[in-house]
Amino acid sequence: MDNDKLKYIISSLFDVPISNKDLLVDREKELKHLNNLAYFQPMGIFGVCGETGVGKTTVLNFIETADSTKFNILITEKDSKEVIIADFLYKLSKLSLSLKNKNIEKIALEAKDFILTEKSFNSNYSGGINAFASAMYEKGLSNKKRFNIYTIKEYIEKLLELLIREYGKILIVIDELDKEKKDEVLNILDSLKNILLKENVITIVSLPFSIYREYSNDRMRWNESGNLENIFKDMIFLDPLTKEDIKKLILKRIKDYPDYFHINALEEIASFSDGNPRDALWLAQQIALYNTDKKKIDETTAKETIKSIFLRTFSKIKSFTEIQKIILKEIIKENIDRTSLVKKLQKKNIKRQTIYTYITRWKNEGLILENDDGILSLPAKVKYYVENL
């Protein structure tokens, strides 16, 4: 294929959060709900949940802010509660300074300099706040944890009050928390909740799926509330995309060459990705990179490339015994509950305890899925690998 065309295709399939709304696929319902929260709710912390790679950052980017000023904040320093709150103030101050508002600049600059002063106190580089101090901050707050938490909270209060006075409603979007462990996420939010629960401040946070599951359980409890309800007012869950949506997503990305992937090749990519946009884009890009000599990608090429890439990669990190292969292949035959699976496998002289041990282990490792009805299934990647053993 022509190098310029191939470069366009591979670049278009690169996995980055999109800024062009025309490339968005099947997130209208979730976006409408988030926009309604941002517009109608008077205050509160709200979560956006889903599996890694499902498109949370993209959705957050497209929240409309017709009546509010939006601040995208990335919490990078998480060593302790005081460090978390200090990092939040530092990021909020920098963003506030970028507004070039004379009524806010003074307090925002004071707050930013206060964090840098606290960070550099008693270090070898005294003598005022300068570019070096700012650079050292970016390397990490956790080297120096001597922040006056009360002063920090006062600065945040003053800054938020000024922002509300100048701009009305404030929308704070905290991204990337879905990449943290559940306990760390809750530590961050518990540190910030009392500061952020203020009228005309809406906070929307990206969260891992595990927190959504726990929040849902809390909501369903009868006559009692859970800890997460004390933090979140609502959560929005992003479901995996359908196969048709995955195909549409890829075609939108490579709109100048829509016939590059045969429809059956797109079907293979969609099946393999399990509705995850990140996996689909990565796989489509890999197929293009491994077949630079081809003008188009047909079904056979897609299948052979997927098999080559995945079997080579997966085999290096995971192998199965003969008994394990039998158990996994039984699940592939039909989605089945644990009890029925055990009965079938016992007829093949596999011990009951052995089966339960493997199921529990694989579920924890993400190699087996179990839905709310107790039905077991394999992720597409695992299924693909096992079928080709």
C-alpha cells in the first residue's frame, strides 16, 4: 500500500481520547445524563465508571458546560491526605491563573506560591519561589509532607468562592482515578469530599468498575446506606460497545479509506475486542502494521494476524495443564453455571474441589467472567487462545 495512505490509517487508529464529536459512537445517552447532572444538580460528586479502555476520558471531554466553567484536574500526588489536598489546590490554582481574571489572580497566585513554599521549606534551594522550585514540585510532593492542611483548605475555600462569584457554577472533572486501586481512589475522594461538597460546585470523577459494583450494592441495601453513598450522589456506567458499534468506530476513524478493512475483517476485530474500543483500535492498528504490503485487509488476513499476535503474546505469560484446558473448553461449549459445570466435569473424572479452585483463581485473574445470574463465560481473548491450543 502507498505509504501516505497507510500512515493515515495507522495514525487514525492510534488510541487517544477524541476531540472531534463526529467520531463519538453510541455514548449519546450517557452524555445527555452527565450534561443534565452538570446543568440541573445544585452540587455533588458524581462518578463515571467502566472497564479500562471503554472511553471514560472521551466522554468526560464532551460534557457540555453551557452554564458553568470547567476545570480538568489530574491528581498525581497521592502519598497522604494532606498531599492529595495540596496537589488539588496547586492544580486548581494553575488553572485559575490561566483564566486571566484580575479578581482571581491574586488569591490563585498566593495559593500556588504557598504550596511551592511549603514544598521547598528547609530544602537546599531557599530564596524565593522560582522556576526551579516549580519544576521540583512537578517531580513529586511526597518528598516533603509538611503542608499546613488548615491553610490549604482555607485557600481552596477562598478560591472556590471567588470562582463561583465570578463564573457562577463550577464543574470540576477529575480524570485518571480509574487507573488507581479502589482503596487509593476512596482515600483521594474521602480527602476531597468535604472541600468539594459546596453549592454550585459539581465534581465528576472517572472511577474503576469495582467501585461501581460496590456503589450499586450500597444503593440496593434495604433501610441502610453504604459508605460510597456518603461520597457519591450518582454514578453513570459505560457499557462495552456492541460489535456494530466497534465496526462503526473503526470506519469513522479511517473515513477516507472505508474499504481498507473488509466487513468480515471488521467482524473479527469486533469479536476479539469484547466491546472495548481501546482493544479494537490496538488490534486494527496491529493488523495494519503487520500487513503493510497489502492494499486491503480481508477476513483471512485478519484472522491469521490475530492468531499470530495473540498466541505468541499470550503463550509467553500463560500456559494451561491438560485438566485446565478441559475445564476451559467446557465453558466455551456453552455459557454455564458453576454447579452444572462441576457435574459435567466430574463425569470426566475431574475432582469437584479442583474445578472450584480453578474457577475462583481464574475469576480473580480475569480469565473467567461470571454475570449476576452466576453464568460463567470466557473473555474473547482467552476464548480465542484456548480454541487454538
